Amino acid sequence: MACWVEGTPLHYQVRERMLNRILRGEWPPGLAIPSESVLVSEYDVSRPTIRQAIQALRTEGYLVARKGAGTFVRKRLLEAPLVLTAPSVTALGGDDFAWSRREVRREVRPVGESEAELGLAVGTPVLMVEQVTSRDDVPFCLVYSFHVRFTETTYEPLVDAHPADMIRVSGNVLIPYEADLLEESSYTASLLIEIRRHDADGRVAQLHRVYVPGPAIVVELADGLGNVASVLGLLDIGT
């Protein structure tokens, strides 16, 4: 029997588990997901709960329904490999531009499985801050920051923190919600940078997901971890 976190809507938790299957490749792009009956049995929940979870993933762009055929995982990842070279983040623009930030959303929520794979336990309460960073008043990237240390809706700055580690850099595309915030077309190619920060005791304190749109992005990455600090400083996140 599946274990669920008390106090969190069941359909949201099912959606998180289904999303995790997509993100880790268990449900690859183009795959027809199991039928509602099979999912009801797998997750031990009602059919309406499964339908809510599927609808949420369809709205977010992860799944697509094909009449008479079923529901399929939408292709999100880029075909072309990313080009990663040294030694700086000059491709992001640096000080040659005027940078600004607009906060979109701030809320306390339990960690789902899609964040758990990045180092936090499922159900851990975090403060999620969503913001759009603009370059010369043009939306440049979308940042999701998850803060473990917070009071109500204010996160605590890190003091004497360990160097940040870049978990991965990957190709992606923008789902409709993300594209709308960045004033781009849905499913525009993008770069996803995932960064984790630890406190002075080595515990995970922050997670950051940075979506940078553009069909031919080349990010220059320095050797070691110094570059991660440059990315954080440039986008003014995690402080």
C-alpha cells in the first residue's frame, strides 16, 4: 500500500509521483502511460484522484491525450546535445546588462518526489520562491528556489555556507506556464540549471532550478565549483 503525507491533497501527491516517473525516465517521452484502472491499483487511490493528477500533468505540458489512443508522455528534452566549455559564464551576459527580478509566487509546501531526488526528503516543508529574472527589462530566466530554513514566508540567509554544487545542466523545453512567464512560445528550447546549496553543517539548505530559454544556448562552465557561485551571483539567488 502506498504511503501518503498527511495534510497534502492526495491528487497532488499522486501527480508528484507520476511526474517523478517521467523525470527519471521510467516513463520516457512518447510512452503511453498506464490506464486509469492500472494506476488506481498501483497507487491505491480513487479514479477521480488519478484523473485529477493526470489532468494536472496535461495542463503543465508533461502529458498529452490522443483521442482513441490514450495519454502519452510529451517529448520535452532537446535532441541536440548541449555545448559546455570553459572558463566563465560570459554567455549569460555578466555586468553588460541591467538585471532585475520579479517575484511571481511564494508559498510553503511539502517537498514532492521531483525535489526529493535532488537531496530533500519527501514531505519536508520548504519555502518555494518563484521569480523571473530580466535582462534589460526582457525576461531572461525563470528561477524556482526551495528554502529549507524559513520563518513563515521569509527564508534565512546562509552564513558560512559550503560551496554550492551544480547537480546537472540539461536541455529542456518550456511548458505553457513557464513560457507565458518568460514571454516565449510554448515548448521553446531551454537550458535547465539545477543547483544545491548546503549550510555550514553540510545539510541541504537550498535548491534552485533555473530555466533559461533559447534555441542555441551555449553556457561556459569553469572548472570546479567557482562557476556555480558566479551563476548564483549573476541571478542574485540563494543569498
